[in-house]
Amino acid sequence: MPRPFPHARGTAVLLAAAVTAASLLAASPAQADTRRVAVPAARPAWASATADSGAVAASTDVELELALQLPDEPAARAFALAVSTPGSPQYRQVLSPEEWTARFAPTQATVDTVADAVRAAGLTVETVPSSRLFLLLKGSAAQVDAFFATRLHVFDVDGEQRVAPVRAATLPQPVARSVAAVTFAHPRFTAGPAAKATKRPTVSPCSAYWRQHVVKLPRKAYGARTASTPLCGYSAAQLRAMYGLKGSRLDGAGQTVAVVGAFGSPSMRRDLATYSTRNGLPAAAYTEIRPAATEESFGCSAADWQPEQALDLEAIHAVAPKARLVFVGAGDCGSGFDVAMSRVLDGGLASIVSNSWGATGLDTLADSSADPATKQSMVVMLHQQLQAAGQGVGLYFASGDLGDDSALLGTPAVDFPASSPFVTAVGGTAVGVDKKGKRVFTTVWGENVSVLSGKPHAKWSPKLPGDFAAGAGGGASSLFAAPGYQRGVVPAGLAGGMRTSTDVAALAASTTGFQVGFRPSGPSGRYTTTAAGGTSLATPIVAAQMALAQQATGRRIGFANPALYALGRSTPAVFRDVAPSATRRAVAVTSTMRHSPTLLVTLDRDSSLAARRGYDLPTGLGELTPAALVALGRL
């Protein structure tokens, strides 16, 4: 699951500030004349005097994004819910991309007004999607200074250079009237560690199934003297058996699943072919749309994203081997994601979109009054989510890989876009299967590490279960109120009146993960396999299951949450509830090197996010079963 990273590199610099049109129009006469409107709070919280390194060179290229106002956002929101809610007279009466744009998107006249003003200032309009939701702009720092009547400076923040205005900016009044947000820095999305091909130390053999190989523990753990070695990564056959699909005719035929990621692996087509051959699967029907130009940065490179792309596509192909696959790559880890998502939605490329990326804690950070810019960076994505629901497209987002995020942020938080009430947030589980593919256990995904240290076999340190290392994200939003579809299912004590994530879950623990394969050095390189996990794995699994649900009933699911929670109220047994377990599950890692320590990874503790019967934060309603897939289509 990728996490955010601020970005400034080379001559193309992204600024970090945003404002709403509402705040623009609220400017007092003292703040603006009849020709321009002041932009209050344009300076982000980190743009302090102590971090100021001086003015940006006038010739420096600057990129920014203008999100346009929807003519009637409440109507777009109401329609999105109406076509997604079982029992509604409009249920499943979705629009085509062209129909949604004509009914809910900004008008072409609005785009022309803004674009004309931008071009008159010497700035270039780089991109306007068919849905007309935003404009990507580029120009020199001097041109941006003039357009916003401000001055851009460079700020040193956490070792990175960022750019922001040092005084209040203004916009021409006709532009301000049409603009929902000016985003001078989008959240940075980078490839998550759980999806990477992490090299493990030389250990005793990995297990093809639970406890195929065990480690004899020098000191007891949870009353046992042995523990399974980490799994090598489940095969496609094991994954289908795990989800009750062994022998099933459901294979995703007739369905298309899109994956949105960054850049584009040069070896993906060949990697999919190799994966299919090794797993006895039919050749993948695969299409990729890679960006014409790319911009990499620290923590955001093609090498970071290559294993993520392989994981997403191979997991979908494993569960739904005859579904068509479409990969759409962003050209950078910022506004490029908006461009990629618009390509999927405006082009009607798929009815299901898997997104194994997000911004750690962004929902909670955006609620802080200290930096209103963060909240405004969400505007385009929120508008795209309404478009997706209105068109009957389901968006699935990873809930995160850091549990409640407190280990990183110091306080519990939830990730965005997973926290949005118009996407399906996917949490994670750890699953063990036996030699025949039968489940041995299912727990919440939360990995905690302890080391046998001190005098020979003295003690586990830290005390078992150890220090938290990774786990499914989840929690109550700080921004979004509880949607109606969650009422009566999510306990009030968990929600506190707010939207909670996650919604559903699937396999995520890397120690009981999925075997992914790719060529790190390109198409001519050596095919390498590794066990991968994270909610980066769970998300494409759920997306593939939704393809099976659509195949089973011949009906488009679309935005799934209202239907999922309707089942949670009426027939909760169709979900595999991930309840608390009295038996602790752990894997042991021991190196073959002499005197090396023994590591024990306990699987079922996810920071403060506890498993409970029924709905819980790390797994939501639970895992989808074949019965759930059929029931979804019949609502």
C-alpha cells in the first residue's frame, strides 16, 4: 500500500497549497477588488519563515492543478447513491461516461473561461479530461507569480525542497467563480513496502502450506516448541481454493478489471505470460495504457512500482483468470493519478477498478485546521468517485499497511482515498491452508516481531507478541460523516457518527502471502518470484471477486458499499466473519548463519485495531464467500 510523499524535483516543481471556491467567493471587499479575488490561507503550515530558502528562480517550471466546480454537486452525490442502493427506484440505472459528463460535469464554457484566462497569463494547459473535472497547468514561476499575484519561495521541509507562495494569492474573478480548488501539491503516492520484493535472510525452507516446514523454538512461544516457517506465497490454485472457487465455473469471463498505478512495467506482458504458464492459467487478456512522459522522484520510481503492478495484475488473474485486465499508469506520483483515473472513467474502460495506493493518515491530517491545503488536494478524487458511482463503476482502495497509523504519525489516523464514503475500502487477513488447500485458520492481518535474545534462549524481546510491524489499516474518518448504508451494521462505539473503514477484507499478510513473479531488470531479465502481501494484495483479490459476482448474475455491481451493507444487515452469514481467536498463530524465521537470532512473527495483533464478531475496523464485514458473490448480484 503506497504512502504519500511530498515531491519537488528538477525543473518541474509542484507547490503545496489549495483553496476552495467557497472561500474565494467569501473574500471581503478589503481583500479584493472587482477584478481579482483573494485566496485566503494559500500558504501551507510548513511554509514557515525558518524553513524559507528564498525565492524560486523565475525560469523554474511549475505544475499545478485546478479542480473545477461541479454545477450541482449535491445532485451528483444523490444520484451516485440512488443508482447504487438496493431498493432505490434508480438502482442500477447508471449513465454512460458521456451522459454523466453532460448531466453533472462542468460545462465546456466553464473550461473555456478558465483556460482562456490561464493562457492569457502565459501558462500552458497540459491536460483537460473528457469529463472536464480539472485542468493541469504548467508555466514558469514568474508566470505563476503574475497569475496569482504572489511570490513563490522554496522551503526546506524534512530534507526535501517544496515550493509555496509567501503571501496571499489572488485569482481573476471569473476563474475563482469556477474553481473548486487550486492544488499546488498533490499527495505523493509511492510503492508500498508490503508489495515490494523484500529480500529475506537465508532461512530454513519456506512452506508451501501451513506448517509444511517448522522451526524448533529454543524457548516456548504460546505454549508451543515449534512454529511454521513463513509461506513461500500461495499459488493461483491455492488462492482460488482458499476462497471456495476450486472446481467453480466462475472465472471472470466477460468482465474487465482495471488497475490504476504509476508508470508501467516494461516486462509486464511477459511476466503475466510466465505467471500464467507456471500456474496453469489461460493466457491473460491484457491491455496497458502507459503514460507518454514520466517523472520519478525519491520514493516514487518505476522500480518501486514494478512489483506493485505485477502483484495487482497477477492476483486478479489468479482469482478471475478469464477476466480482461487493463493497466493504466500515472506519469508521476501526484496529479498523474487523476489523469489515469479519468482515462478509465471517461473511456468506460472497466466496471471495476483496483487501487493499491493511498496516503497514510491523509483523512485525519486533512481535518486539521493547521493546513487546509491538505483537504483541498482531495477535491478531484472526490469528484471522480461520484462520477464512478454514477457510471456504475466500483472503486476498490487499499486501507493501508500500518494499522491505525499511530506508529508513523504518533496518533491513530485513517488513509485516504479508502476513508471516502464513495469507495470500497479493503482490509486484510492472514490465512493458513493445509496440504489439501483447506483453511486452517483466518485471523486479522497484524504482524508483530519479537527476537529471542540474551543468554542462550533467555527470553523473547520485546515480550510476545512483540513490536508492531505491519497490519491492515482502518478506523473512523475525521472528515466524512457516517453514510446511511453503514447504519445498523457498524457499532456506534466504533464509528462515533463518522464513516469507518474498512468495508471488506482478503488475504494480506506477507508471511502467508501470494507468490508474485516479475523481471526486475526488464523484459530480458530473469523472472523472480517472492511472497508479497499487504492490502496491496487484498484489494485486487476483492476486485477479482467482484468480477466473479458480475459474471455469476450478469449484473453490474457498481459502487458496492450500499449492497454490501444491505447483506450485512439481512444475511451476514454470507461473509466470512474474522472473529477473535483463542489460538495465537505465529511464524518463525531462523537464519542458517551460526549464532543468528530467532525471530517470531505473531500474526493476529493489528495495532489498536481489534477483531470482533461482526463488523470490525481491520476486516469490515469480513471476507467475501461464493454465497456473497451470488447474493450481491441478486439484490
